[in-house]
Amino acid sequence: MGPRSKDTLSVRPVSRGSRSRSRSRSPNPKSTKSGSKTIKDYSSEGVTDNDIFRLPASDYQWLVGLTLVAAAVRLFRIYQPSSVVFDEVHFGGFATKYIKGTFFMDVHPPLAKLLITLAGWLAGFKGDFDFKEIGMDYIEPKVPYVAMRLLPAILGVLTVPLMFLTLKATGCRTSTSVMGAVMVTFENALTTQSRLILLDSPLIFFTALTAFSFSCFTNHHEQGPSRAFTAPWWFWLAFSGLSLGATLSVKWVGLFTTAWLGSITVLQLWVLLGDPKTVTPRLWFKHFFARVFCLIVIPLAFYVGMFAIHFTCLVNPGEGDGFMSSEFQATLNSKGMQDVPADVAFGSRVTLRHVNTQGGYLHSHQHMYPTGSNQQQVTLYPHKDENNIFLVENQTQPLGVDGEEIAGPLAWDNVTAEYIYDGATIRLYHLLTHRRIHSHDERPPITEADWQNEVSAYGFEGFAGDANDLFRVEIVPSWSDGEEAKKRLRTIETKFRLVHIMTGCTLFSHKVKLPDWGYDQQEVTCAKGGTLPNSLWYIESNAHPTLPEDAEKVNYRNPGFLGKFWELQRVMWTTNAGLTESHAWDSRPPSWPTLLRGINFWGKDHRQVYLLGNPLIWWSSTAAIAVYVAFKGIAVLRWQRSYGDYKNVNFKRFDYEVGTTVLGWAFHYFPFFLMARQLFLHHYLPALYFAIMALSQICDFVLNRIKLPILGKRPVVGSGFIAAFLALSISVFVVYSPLVYANPWTRDACNSVKLLSSWDFDCPIFHTDLSQYTTAYTNPNEPVRSQPPVSPIQNNHQQQQHKPQKQKPIGDKPENQAQFVISDPPPPESTFIGREQRVEYRDEYGNVLNPELVSMLSKEGKVSLQTRYQTQTRVIDADGNEIIKNVHVDEHAPPHPDVEGQNPETNRKGNNGEESVARNQPASAAGSAKSDYDEKEASAAKPASENQGATK
């Protein structure tokens, strides 16, 4: 045994020699072919030509059928509801401003808003409806709201065939492509968003268009060098860039789409770099610059072009111009000004603007603070006004030719102009009220902080003033333009601080509004250690009687298109980041994939529109994402352990095709975790589109490409699964469709489908029985008799005559004091009976008040009245009895505050002194946490970004 073992070990050299001789004598032809194939070029293994222009005829039939079904689902009763819903408050209102040409500021780019405006304008909309509140009626003012809703609805319809074609372009079979398209069609949240004047349907359409076009380009790219730089290759690459530009021009969520395309493009260029045989350095750079041009230059050019149209349309001042700089505002009609003298001297009549907080004017008026010193108010006011004019006085009066002091604020009109240099001590004399800007150790009325003092206007005509009127000019060179402006005060060019001599504080303003007694204008204080931007001022207008006509003059520089473009981008970014206040219906990203909560869009007439996804589709798509994440984790572990899974073509294609789609989902979902601003469920919809695509692709691999033991022999099982899943999805859609279409529903049916306690749609709003929604039929050819007003109403009319003149009857003719005015009988063929006018008194929460109580309180001066006009339609039977009663006030949406909520134009008075914008509630004191709404109002439908400077 021992020697034999040694002999056995001694044959090693012979074994090595035999292997070497065998390899040299007979090489393996299969191995050689395999090796040469792997290094042939950069084409991907297992990829076929999925040209969407060469599909089978049956696929085009499916495409047409799916589009028709989508149109039926999206357009069904699109006229319902016939009143303002959710963010139609904002985007319908923007259409009004586009048509009127009044400037507004929104955090979203303009493309979708321009398209909605175009649809309304083509339908005859004249911009005569302001969309101010949820629940405002469209019918009576004849707003072409259906045409405006059709634009997002049509784009929502076209998203369905895009899903089908995108899945075909990635290699999916017809059955799973149909599956993806049907899921998009019957997804409740996507359907709800596409039926209203909102931006999400255009956003999802252009996102889908980008995914489709880039999938077609990727298919050409993966087929290798033979397809590079051909006409279809260039077409799909350029079309991807155009679609990407459109996505960016709807919402900045397009930046996430850009990141997704960019990551795939970097991967493609990396693969090209690894093919030295067919891709030379020169050819690689050709690929690189082709992508730079198509995926960067074209989208940016499209995006900038949309803002060029935006600026062309908005040429008049509006509520949003206060967000912009003085240079920007000067480009709007009637906002520009004549050239003004550059040098500022003692005795100059000037207006001072704040550098920060959108540049309001230092302002005073003959109203006193109700607290503190009870002296005259000093505020920041956004409009040009005579109360903004101050005369700049020296701390001492000038001397006449006789050596005596010249008394009075106009003393400098008769002496040689003396320029004001850095460090000069001045007083600001308010010409209309003859009081001087004044500060003292008294807390401000709102910001009661120890480091801030009250600023008031103090004195009377002929009063020489006191030491608390003195301020020192401190020019800030880094903010001033030009060498001379850094030495002495120059109009527009010099930025300076005003330091109070007695206390050392600086004149200061910040985004804090005064209550009603301050007319919602912005607070001005004297702050010790205030931030520099909030303490900076400059002089906008300047006049002095001794300055010659040929004196040097200045004006705002014209920023030009690019200057306005970049400034608006900065303001949009800043405002968007500042939308941090909570909202009754906001939600956070962790709750979106599991559909924990929706959004109440609208509630009225015992119906509701509530944004809620199709739970089956929603949860299945989330499960698909989880399946791929688990697959990828296991695949990476097996790869690390040297398993050869990636030698399998289907395994490799599954990882790449589904992986790129899941990457799109991740890019459209995870960035929201970094945002502190208001977020809503509809922000998840682009990510949902990619999740549905991933679900379809996974089903395609499992049911069609991977040969499983059962399904491989019986493909009918896979088709049956798809049919059953889609049938169940459609059934779920139908169950929740009353929340999509504002259809009749019952309380019991509503409660029975509340699968989660966090789904807070309002079941009590519905009737208990569907028969209660039935309206009796009246013959339109039979005249209807109107009932005369009853006696109690006439008594109310007598009460109305004693109320203050400010309150007028609601109706088309406010001057008519009658409670009811019935028009002449209509012709027999008309169903319009008449028009009624009625006055109701309501408190701030909408509760109806007794007219006698209101009259008594008015006489005692304990109530203030505001007029609101509201139109409602009543349906009556042949005897004049009301069939559908007006809805109780609790079912109406709450009053919507100023759309520009966080608006620097703090005064709501127009040039004619009338209220031009509804006034917000008084600003709360710093640190106040008390809510302005009670619990009932908190559960009602509210527009996004309520009380904010822009929209979500």
C-alpha cells in the first residue's frame, strides 16, 4: 500500500504534461467563439428590436381600444362637480391672471398653466371669474370650466397608451402591456387628478412621455453600433430631451426625471467606454456631446422659452409683483418711474424702500397704535402713496444770510444743496402729518422682544422735535453700487442703515403683519442686532427744489430677460422652501406607498370628491417594488459568492429592465424625504406610474419569459391571472368611484369600504338612501308658478332698511332694497323661472344670525359688516316648492383666504380705496400656536398652500 501510494503521487508531472499537450493539440472551438462574442461590441444580450412603429396590427387595435376606454373613464361626467374644487382655486385663478395680464408668483413653472389658460381662452373665458373659494358655482357666471378641465383630462387619457407603448418598447408582451395600461386607466387617484384644473395630470403625462421616448432610444442603443447615429436614434434622443423640457416646465418634479435619465445616460456612456474595439475615443465623445445637446441643451432651451412666453403674457402689476425686486417691478406697466436726481441733499423729499421683504415703502398715516406709546403708526407698505414721502432734515437748522437759523422743515429749500455723507445725522419728517420718525424704549405692538423698540411718528406742525428723532446714516459699501454711492447718499445706488442715536438700534422691518388696526401692513421696529438685509434701506424717489434740471439722474437698471428669469427662479425656490406650515390634508412620504391617507378635495350637496388611490393597484405596485429590492439584495449576495446567475440572459434582463424602472420610482419618491415643506398624496403619483410599470414588467417576466414548471406548459394560466387581476382592479375602482366622480353614495356603503381607519373621507355627508338623490321630473314646457314672498321675509326687509349702508343686498342689483325680485314670466319653452335676491347675516364661521340681533348690535356699534355675494340655484316643482334645498353652510368649503397668503402686499386697499383682496386674519404674535380654525373647518376641503405665497 505504501509504495503504491508513492507511485500514484509520482504521476503528477505526466498529468500536467498531458493537459498541456491536449490544450495545444485540440483547442476548444466553442470556448473560442464564446470569448470572441463577449468582446464583439457594446450591444446587450437578449435585446430585440422593439420598434413601436412596427407592432402587429393587433397591438394597434389594442391601443385604440385602451384609449377609448380611458376616454370614457376620464371624461365621464367631467362637468361634475360644477363648482370650484381644491387647487382649482389656484390654477383657475392663474388662468384669470394670464388673460388679464396681471403678474403673479407661483412656485411652479408655467407650461401647464399656459395650456389650461389656452383651453379656457379658446372656449371664450374672459378672465371675469376669480376662482376665489372652493365651492364657488361655475354655472351661473358661465365659466367654461369643462373646457379647462378637458385639457388635463385629455392628457390623462393619452397617458394610458403611453404606458402600453413604453412597456412594448422595453420588450414586454402584449398581455402585460395591456395590464399596465388598464391599471393606469382604473387607478382612482390618477383619474381624480386628471378630471380637474390641476397640474398633476400634465406632469404625469410629460413624465410618461419622457419615459416612453427614452425607452425607445435605449432599445436602439442596446442593439449596438449598427443603430448609433441613425435617424431613429437621433429622433428618440432629441424627443427625450424635448419631453424632459416639458416635464421640467410643468413642475420642478421634472428635476427628479432629469436625475433618472442622467443616471441611465451615465451608465450607457460607461458601457461605451468599456468597448475599445468598436468605440474609439473620438466616437465616444460624439456619443457624449450628442447626449449633452439633446438631454441638456434642448430641455433648458424649452424651459427658458416657456418663461419667455410667461413674461410676455404678464405685463401688468399684480398681487405677485411684491415678491420681486424693484428692478423687476419697474419692467411692468405703470410700475416704471421717470429718471430721478442721483444726489440726495438735506431738504430732499424722498421715499425709502426696504431692501429685504420684497421692498416695501417706509410709511406712516394718521392712525395711532392701540398699545405702547399710542403714537402714530409707522409701517411698511408695498404701494406708491403720498404717505410714503419724507423730508430729510439735518440735526440742526440751516443759517440764513444774516447768520440766524431758518426755522421749519422747508428751510433747506432756500439754501445751497448740501449732500448727505456717510455718518451724517438726520431726521425724517413726514410731510402729510407733520410728525417725525421716532423711536424710544417701548416694546413694539406685535414683536414684544427686548431687543426691539417701537418706531412711531411723533410731533406736530411747528414742533422742533427731540433727540429721539435723530438717526445716523451708515452706508454699507458691499451693498452699494459705484464709488460715489459708497461715500454719500445716492438715489437707488446707496444701501444704508439708519441707527438711532439715543438707543443704538437700527430701523428694521420683517415679515410680521399688523392686525386690522394696522391695516395688515408690515411692522417696522428699531432692532438691536437685527440681521443686515432686514436693516437695509435705499432711496427710490428724490426731489429737491434747488437741484438744477440738468442734475445727474438715475433709474433702475433694466434686468433684461435673463435677469428677470434668474430672479424668478430664485424667488420660486425660496418661496417653495418656505411652504412649511401644516395643512389639514397634508401627509408625509412614509405613508404614501401604503396609501394611509387621501385628500378631501370637495364636499357639497351630499357628495364628495376625495383623492384616494385604487388600493389593489396601489398596494400591488408597492409589493412589486419590494420584490425587486429583495431580488436585488439576494442577487448581490449570490454574485459576491461567485454564483453565475448573471450568465442567464433572462436574469440579467430582469435586473436591468425592472431595475431602471425601480430607479425611476426611487428618484421620484425618496427626494421628498429631504423636504420640510407641505407635502400631499398627489406628490407620489409620478412615482406610482413607475411602480405600476415595474409591476407589469415583473408579471411579464414571471408569466411570459421565465419558464416556470406550471406556467411554462400552460400559458393560459398566466393570461387567466392577468384577467382576474384586472377584473378585480376594475371592481375596486367602481366601488370607490363615487369619490372620483362626486356620484351619489350612501353612508352604509361608504363606511363598509373604509379599509383603514386613517381614510378620513366624510361618510356622514352622504344620504342614507340613494332614493334621496332622486329629483322629481317637471315638464319644461309647462309654466311654473312662483310663490310670492311670505310675510316674515317682508319683516326682514324692514330690518334691512335700518342696517348700515355698507351692507347691500346680495344679487345683481344691490341698490334694490326688495328681499325678493321675481323677473317677468319666461316663455313657455324656458325652464328658467326667475331671479331672487336675499340678504343673510352670518358670523365669521358662517352661522346664520337673527336680523333683529344684527340690527341691535349695529346700533350699538358692536358689529362690523362685510358684503359677500353668492349665487345659488334652486329647483322647484310646479307648485313652487323647493325640491333640492340649498346645502347647509357646514357642507360648504370654508372661506378661502388670499391666494397669495404670504403676500408682501400687506395692504388690501386698491388705488380707489376699496377692498381689492380679501383680508387675512390678523397676524399672530411670535410664538403663538393657536389655530385659526375649529375642528369642523379643519376637516373641510381646503386648497393646498392655503395662507401661503404660492402653490404646491
